[in-house]
Amino acid sequence: MKRRFSIGVMAGAILWLAASPAMAANMELVKEAAKNKGGEVVVYDILFKPDLVTMNQAFNQAFKKYGLSAKVIRSQSGALANLYKQELRAGKVSMDVIATTDPGMFLAFNRADQLTRFCSPHYKDYYEWAVGKDCGYFYHTSWLQNISYNPNLVKPGEVPTSWLDFHNPKWKGKLSIPDPKIGGGHYYFVFTIYKLFGRDWFVKARNNDVMMVQSHGTTNNKVQAGERNFGVNLSMLTRRDGPYPGGKGAPIREVTPKEGGALLAAPMAVTKNSPNTAGGKVFVEWLSSLEGQKAFTNLGKFSLRKDFTNLEGDDLKKIKYLWWDPEEMDKMREEWTRDSLRILTGQ
């Protein structure tokens, strides 16, 4: 029943978008975009395919009558960043919009003037920290890094309430954390722990025989399968697979530690010298609008607009999240990654 309700909400959002007047978009910009590259806007994003399909369909339904359509392609952050850097060097950029999970990467792109600065009129509705300097980019979605546990293995009175629970001898050898050397969302965890507790947390975690895994998805799967009692995970994975509205009902649930969980945000920007720069601007303006955010923000993803969090009715103002300054994160990345890895591996 819950899943049916979620799908109905999504379908309703898409239909409503299609009926809206191209969202008070800059029609001169829309006309210009329709003349470029056959009106196609190429977007590379790191979200899961169902999210991108929904996003793609909603944009196309809103703008197809103006001769404008999107082609949204899924990629991974590292591979996408490398592709974009190669294209910039070659002077032949193929994508109009780029989105990854690494704010530090976008800081560098923005400093090097490798993004097209565009101030969407909807940015005024976002938290100030959700828009990059000089409108170089904005965070088009976010999710919470917290703890997932298997309710069949962890009794109600045993549910972890703190990041310090990873040191409890009761769970020795039954927990997982992100491998620091992977980067991306893994580094968010490293940074969070250093800020909250310092390096000693990793010493105690190693003594408790925590497993380092290659991705949050690995933790997600191992917790569901009962191979790990709990571990560090992402809200969009737990809610997708667990007993949440629209979820699959698997034995996995989430809990936010009392100290808070890191809010991982995905920056998006119009690329530099792309085939359809005007189209990229139209896409970013649409996606940053309330209508655009409602088109795909559900299942553990959070909009950073001040007037909307997600279709499930979460309120970001009531969620205990930790937002870390990307500049500081970038500064400490190499040192803290290297140190935590050395502690956990004993090398």
C-alpha cells in the first residue's frame, strides 16, 4: 500500500510538471536552447537510474512542446570527473550539465573557471551554503550518511545510538565502515569522525575488528543478508530497500546517531563551452525550481530548498545532520585519509 502511494505521488508530480507553463522559465533562453544541437540537452549525473529516468521524463514532458529534450546519462563521480577534464583539455566538451558527489572537485572546477556560472532565479529559495561561489554550481540533491542495522539481528534495546557504538565489544567483527582510500562519500565519514572524535576513534574501531568495504552498497547488502549487524550507510540506500514508503521491505533500517550524520550533497553545474550551454542553463533552472525538485526527490534524498525537503514529508530543519565546509574538507583530505587508512590497516 505504501509503495502504491509513493508511485502515485511521483506520477502526480510528473503530470503536474507537464501541465505547468515551463515553470516561468526564461523563454528567450528556452528558444535559444531549442535551436542548439536539435534542442537536446546532455546531462551526466551520478544518481541511480530510476531517479534519472524520472528526472528525464519530467523535464521532457515540461519542455517538449518548445522543442527541447534532455538526455540524462548515469556515470560515477571519478570517471565523470576524468572525462570532463579530458574534454576540457581537448577543447571538445560533450556534456551540457555535470553532477557528481564530490564538492571539492567542483570547488576546483569553479576556481579554474571551468564551469559556466549561472544564477538560477530559484537559488534564492535554497540555503545559502547550497549554492557555490558566484553561482558556479548548486547542490541538486543530498542524502544522509548514517547507520543501517538489521532488525532481525539487533534487538530494539540494542539499536546503535552513537558512532561510539562501533567500539562496543558485543559487536566485534560484525560491523562495517567505508574504506578511507575510496574517496567520495567515504571521505565524508573520515572527516566526520575526525571532527567529532579525532583519530583515536579509528584505533578503537580497528581493535573491534570492523570490516572496511568498497562501497556503501556493500554495507547495504551485507546488513540485509545478515552478514553484518550494522554499518555506515546512506539514507537513499536504506530507504530504497527497507520498510519505508516506496521501499522494498527488506530487513534493513536506518538510525541517525545522536551526534548527527554527515549530509552528502551532490553539486551540479552547467559545463564550460558545451554544445548547448543555453540548454544546460534551462535544465539547471528547471531542476532547481520547486517543481523540478519534486520530480525526483524521494526515498532518502533531500532537497536543499528552504520550502521543501522530499515527497515523504521529511523536514530538513528537524533532521540532525552535519554540514561540513567543503573548503576545510578539501584541505584535510590527504592528511586524514592517509592517517585513518594507516591506523585501520596497521601499516
